[in-house]
Amino acid sequence: MFNGIRGDTMIKEFCKNYGNAIIVHRNILAGVVPRFSKPLVLSSLTLTVVVSCSGVSLAQQVNYILDSGSVEWTTNQVITGDMIIGLNNKGVSATITNGAKVSVGSDAMIGSSDTSEGTVTVSGAGSELTVVRTNAVLGNTLTIGGNCLSINCPFGGVGTLNVLNGAKVDAREITLASGVNSRGYLTVSGAGSILSADSFSANSSLDADASLASRPSSFLTVENGATVSTNSAGFNISDTDGVANMNIRGAGTNWINSGNAYANGALTVSDGATFQTKYLDIGSSGEVLSSGANTTMTVTDKIDLDGRLVVADGSKLNVANTIKMTKDAFLIFGGRVDNTKLGADPVAIDTRAAGSINSEAVIDFGKTETARIVFNHTDSGYLLSNKLTGNGSIASLAGNTTVSGDLTEFSARDNVSGGVIVDGGSKLTIKGDLGTKVAPDSTTLPSSNQFWVKNGTLVIGGETGSLVTNYMGTEFYTSSVQVWGDYIRDYRGLSKGVYGTLAGNGTVGTTFIDTGATLSPGDSSNPIGSMVVRGQLSFNDGANYAVDVAGNGQSDSVSVETLKAANGNIVDGVWQTSDSGGKTLIGQNVSVQITALDAETSYQDGQTYTILSSAGGIQGQFAQAVSKSAFLDVALTQKTNEVDLTIAVKNTTTPTPTPEPTPEPTPTPTPEPTPTPEPTPTPTPEPTPNPSPGLFDSVAVTGNQRNVARALNTLQQSGQSLALYNSLLPLSAEEARHAFEALSGEVHASALGTLVTSSTLLRNSVNDRMRASFNTVGARSAPVMAYADGDTKFDTAYKDMPLFTAWGQGFGTWNSIDGNGNAADLSSSTGGFVAGLDIPVSADWRVGAVGGYSRSSFDANDRSSFGHSDNYHLGMYAGAQYGELSFRSGLTYTWHQVSTNRSVAFSGFNDHLKADYDAGSFQAFGELGYRIDVSTVAFEPFANLTHVNVQRDGFNERGGISALSSPSDSLDTTLTTLGLRASSDFMLGGYIAKARGMLGWQHAFGDTDPTSRLAFVGSQSYVVSGTPLTKDAAVVELGIDVGLSDTATIGIGYSGEFGSNETSNSINAKLDVRF
């Protein structure tokens, strides 16, 4: 054949100067049809060419070039040469689908030149693109291992490769964005989708000197369970000449690289994805982020870190050997930071939860003195237990972090700022020794581990340096601490109002506590701390020294040891030292703050503690000892080399006034004897005033506070009683009043009141039933009475009455009672049901029995107290009707199983207490009413008298040292109600219905302020008042009842109670059935 391929298709312009290529130009393939309105679909075809053009030999490889429009391969294809999708034009695309397999024998290029944009999509299970010999090049003009038609083109194009829905792409080498100004987009998405290559690289620029505007950009996304596999050749992500953004995300998504990985762009592994490589090199422009729960990055050898490695949001980093940090490397736990300002400390950009790193990995700073570990997270107890070596720094910007690994070969120093920096209100705890095995240079002064506490707390847990001797024979301790405050922050031009704290149990070098900053030995696990300063301790004006004290003379203490201290000056090549080692310098207005007491030591007779010893002497003195306590006297005694603190409980007893002496008798003149005057009568002494308040009740305001405080005064000075007593001593007056309320246990008294108020539901249910049984005003349309339309009433004969009537009622109520300034607000709710049975015993009387269950809940939010009661009801009732006069009465008893929960929390104290006990409530009630008919409406004025008696068993709370005990208690309350009921019958959809209502006034007397007698362990008892009952309230009822048949009636109703301090709303649903 001449100028053709085997078959009937001719090749158009094949012999033009395009080399050995088949060209699809403007959607024209081999001169068949000028244009296609739809994408061209190629069936199975092997492109093997026999040509006879001048200069072209036979049977050479064929290049496939698509430079316009789109093509879809649905069956297998074999391209023996290069494949170019997008040579010069934009909008060119090829799709491999329906399980088709396309094999490229040489190179594959997508978006080959600066004017081209090409897209290849491989989609669906079984669909494959295989580049057999060399590589796939996306968005560039360089083809590796082939004869690219555009090899002389200086710019790259835009290429996109999508591997979707279980498809597969395989090549020896994949390069993403290879030329200047090129852009490459690669997406591998969906379970079963696979991208595999010997090597993967991005941003391989042709011109290293290209301007930033013309540098390549690469964008890779692997997601939704897809897999990328690269072998020992590794892959390279380089954005030295452009932008590289790689994202591996989603559960089940994997990138497995068996060799070396080089990341000099942005690589993010997130949302449960997995990334694994043998070796990882993060370049100076690289940032690798591991983020999200179940996200894992595994490096089976080591990491060389020159850029940033961020581990966040619960992700896991596993490194078999070492993380080697170089130059300006950052290892960040949590959110990203900004370190772009030369000479400035890092600043948090965003704060996130931290990720973790396996404890076996060694973090080696080398000798950089510029690399940093940064903690910028939201965790409240993050732990880094890895071994650290070399010279570098640690910055804590957010969160609560403990560094507990081997730090003995780590030097915390930075050639710009502090070796350990605490800022942002964070807390950093360093457990164990730091830098004790670092050997100094024998010819120079050893460098110090520098600690800067700017805004937050640094807790030390061991040595922060080591004793060394320089070449002049001078001894030094290799650490120094600056705790920042107003002075340093103003000096450095930073904001005011934030201060640092140095805490812990360990040894530091020369230490400076700035204005507003605090020195506070001890930590949360060892509150009583002992700190050693080797060098000089300085308190600037307005600094603070916070002290916790314990029993047996133990307290927080600081010991300043004599040691030559470096003063930072070099004269004629000789390092100068000061003679101030072992001295303590105290500025103006420096306070000692007493922050905690020992739970097992009585302070009633006073305790003395040595809080500071200074071998080189003390210059200046503390201004005062400060305690916020309303109950303690504190005093300082300063000596030459130490300061003592004395603490004692205040003496609140007012001394008895000394009586005036009896006047001497007037002397008798000598010349004339005179009768001896009558002695001047002794004045009648003034009445003895009431006893002075005790210690705690001296700050009490309300009755409950005062009663609780007086009981606390009597706590035994031993065991848990003393512990409770001492927990109150550090409190201010306001804090103490809050503590008295929290300790009071008033919920137990309020619970008694709740049992009284909830009795209304049972009483009303029985009363409703009795009114219904006689068809009185405001009652349901009960089936036991006859009904006649019109105004005439007809009596039903006793012989026509049913043998018995069964009834039931469900109810719910929501109640809110305001406090009175002594007891707190109380909210409660009750839901349940009752059922009964009654029978006539004469023409005028009916009697019945009732039983049921309900559950009441009550909550005093302001006292952090709540509880519930399971209620079991049983009772009898009787009623009579004599003409217009009605009488109703009942006796009921309820068994209550009560459970309470209380949280007792105040400064430095927290107990959670529970109690369970039984109670019973008995009530008797009676009601008289008289019916008055006016037209179609019937009225009934009525009077109701109720007495409720509640008896509660004794109990013992459990759960802490503030637990209360109580003997049995009772409450007796009487209620009277006067009111008017009204009702009217009407027809509702063919059924007889009745609308009813009531308005009344209820008055309570007797025990309207519920009380309970309680006691702490080791104290006298006291009486606490609960939330008071409403003495006067308006009561209302509204409802409607419908007679379904001659033997069944249903109804629904609302009732409310509104007083000056109470609001109660109830609903009920009723059913009566006659048998």
C-alpha cells in the first residue's frame, strides 16, 4: 500500500515534515471525515505503518498525536511510539473507559507545549493506560527516553491525568509539570484506582534561572481509597522553581514508596490516609503535614528535615531511626506557625490538636542552633517522650505539653533567641535532666541553656544544665532563665499585660523574675516544690514569689547556691564573671503569695516555714506576704541568708472588757475629823454582748451560710475533718461564701418541699374522679350519671347505677420556684399515672381505692445539686351528693425512694456526693361545693382543706470529705383553697362534651420553709433551709371531656399555679369506663 495503513483508511499529509506520525488534526483521522460533531470512538486498532515517502523507512514506530477535539477508547489499543495529547492546541482530551487497555510503547505526553492543554481520563474497573518503556510526562515539553516532536519548545503546557473508579495507570517514570510555565494536574480517586511507577517527580524545570512567573506548578490528589505505588527509585517533589501541592487523603487511601522520597513542596497526608517510604528528605521549601485521626506516616529508615514537618489532629508519625534536623528546620505538633520574620520567635497561625510520634525515634538537632520543635496545639496533656540530641530549641506556643524523653545530650540554645520559649499562655513541663552530658569546648566559656518564659508556665523537673569549668578554672552552671513581664516586654517593644511563671522541682542557673512574673516551685503532681538556683536569683520590682505550704515545716522553697555567674562581657579575650553567685536580689514591691495549705496540718496554733535560703546573702526584702484568705494571718521574717513565713488562723474571739476599778475613797482632812463617806457603789456592769462570730461565720451573710459556717468552725483538727477545714482557710470572703452554699446540702431540704408540691397531682386526680362520679360542676361527663339535653335535670335512680367504675389518669407537671436569697431557685417536674375503682354504697355515697406510680425530678442549678424520687401511691376516697351540696374526701399515702447528687466545688476543692434514702408522705383532704345553675352554665363555689405530712429517713452521703449525714426529718404543711368552678355541656361532632374551668386561691401554712438537720464528719449539726413553698397562689384549671359512649369518657385538662415566687404548669389525660 502507498501512503496508507493496512485496511481501508488513508493517511492524510503523512509525508509532510512531521516525522513518522499519524496526526489527528481538528478531529480528522487519516482523511476520513472533515469534522466530528461528537468525540471520536476508536475500536481495536494496532497502528503499524508501512510507508513509501521519501526519507521514511518501512515498518517504523508510529506516534499518536491528538491535537484537537476529543477521543474515547472503549476497546484495547496499542501505540508503538509516542502518545501526545495536546501538541499545540487547547481543549484536547482522551478517555479510556469500558475496560479498555491502552499501551504506549515509548513516551506519553499530555499538554506538550505552552499553547496546549490536554486531558487524559482513565475510568472504570479494568481500564488501563500503560506506558511500556519509559514515562508519562504531564504538562511539560521534556519527554524522557523518547524522540519528542516538541523537544525544542522552550515552554510547557497544561496537562491533566485522571485515574478514576478502579482504573489503573502504569509507567516507569511519571513527571508532573516538567517545563517552565507548565502546569500538571494528577488525580487518583476511588477504591481500586492504582497509579504505579518506578519514579515520580514534579516540577523538573528546563531553566533553573526562569522567573517566578514562569515556573512550573504541580497539583496531585490521591483520595477516596486509591493507591499509589512507587519503587526504590523514589519520587521527588520540588518547588524550587514553582509550586508543588500534593494531597493524599481519605480512609483507605495509600501511597507506598519503597525507596527514597524527596519533598521540597507541600505534601499533605490527611483524613485517615497512609503514606510510607524508606527515607524522607524534606527540603528547605518543603512542608509535610500529617493530619487527622487514623492518618499514618511511616518512614522505615530516617528523615532529613530542612523544612517543616507538621503532625496534627491525632495523626501518627512512625520513624524507625532518626529525625535529623538541619538549618532552619521546624518539627511542629499542632497548628502551623509563622517564622518568616528574621530574628523573631515563631508565631502561631492556627492552633489545632497535636499528632503523635513513636517514642523510639531520636530527634537530632545536630549543631544547628536554629532548628526548633514547636508545640502549638489544643491538647491539655500532650506528651513527647523521644530522646533529643544536639543544639536546638523548643517553643511552646499553645497547649499543655510534657517533654519526658532523654534530654541529657540536648542543648537548649538558639543563636537568635531562647533555647526554650514558653508563650501564648501555654504550659511546658520538662521532666528529667537537660544538657547534663553535653561537653563544653575546653577553650571557651560554655554556652548556656537559655529559658525564656514569656507568657505561660515553664515547669522544670530536674537539672537544666551542668556544672562545668572553663579554661580559666571558673565554675559555671550551663543554664539561665528569664521569666518575662512588663519590664522586658516594654524594653523589647512587645505588648503588656501578659506574664510568665517558672515552676517545678529542679535546678536552674542564674534566674531573673520580671515585673508581674512569678516564681512558683512545685507542680501539679508535687505541689510542694524545692528549687535550686546556681548563680544569682533576681526579683524585679513588682515580681511575685508564690508559695504552697505543707505540714511538718515543709513548704515551697528556693535555695540559691554560691557560684560564679557569667555577666556576658568579654574584655581582651577574657570572659568576665561577677561575684554575685549565690545572692538573691529583691526589688521593690515584691510579694510572697500564699496559694495552698496542707490538708493534714492544723494552723490554729501557727506554723513557720523557711521559703528562701541564699548562701551569698539577700539584698532587699519582700514587701509583704499576701494571702487572699479571710481566715489566716501571714507574716515574714527575714534574716541574713533566709526568709521565714509564719501562718496562723486568725483570732476571732473578742477579749472580755476589763471592768473599771472601784474608785479610791476621798481622803479625810486632818484638822477636823469627818465621818467616813459611804463607799461609792460599784457600777452595774453592762450586759454581756452576744458572742463574737467564729472564724468562718465572720464572713457569712445569709442564714444558711451562717449555719454551715458555724458547723465548720467545730470541725475536728484531724483526719478528713481537718482536711475540709484547711481547704477553706485559703479562701477569700467571697469564695468562702460560695463554698458555704456549695457545702450546705440544701437540696435535701428542698427535696422535702418537692414531695409536698408533687402531692397535688394525686389529690387532684382523686378529686376529679369524685366530681365526675356525681356529675358535679367542672367534672368530666361521667358515664355513671344520666344526661338530658336542655335545662331540666333528671335524677338517676340508685338501682340504675353501675356496679363499679374503673378509671385512669396520666399527668405531668413542671414547677419552678424562685429562691429567697438564702436558698437557691428550684425547678422540678413530675410525670406518672394513677388508676382507681369505685362503687356506690347508697343513693348518695360512693367509695373507691386508687393506686399509681410517678417519678419526680428536682434541680438546684445554683448549688450544682439535683435528684429524683420514685413515688408509689395508694389511697382511699369517698364522696357524697345531697342535692346541690357535694362533699369529697380522701386519704392517700406515697412511698418515696429518693436519690440526690451534689457537686461541691470551690477554689482548690472538688467533691461529688451521692445519697439514697426513703421517705413517705401522707395526706388527708376534704372539699365542700355547692352547685348553682345559670342558664346553660353551672357554677360551683368550693372550699378545700388539705394536710400533708412528709417523713424522711436518715442518711449518710458518700463520695468525699464534705459528705453530710442527717437523722430522720419531717415536714407538716396545710393547704386551703377557695375557688369557683364552672362547666357547660355541648355537642361535639355527635358526642356529648363538657367544657370546664376553675379559678381559685390557695394558701399554705405550717412548714412552708422546708428544713433539714445535717452534719459534717467531725462537726456539730446545723439546720439548712430549702427553697420555700409558695404561701399564696392563684390556681386555675381548664379542660374538655367527651363521652365516647354510654360507658366511656375521655378528657384532657390543664392546671396551673401562680404565686409570687412559683410557677407550675400541669397537663393530664383521663379515661373512665363503666362496668
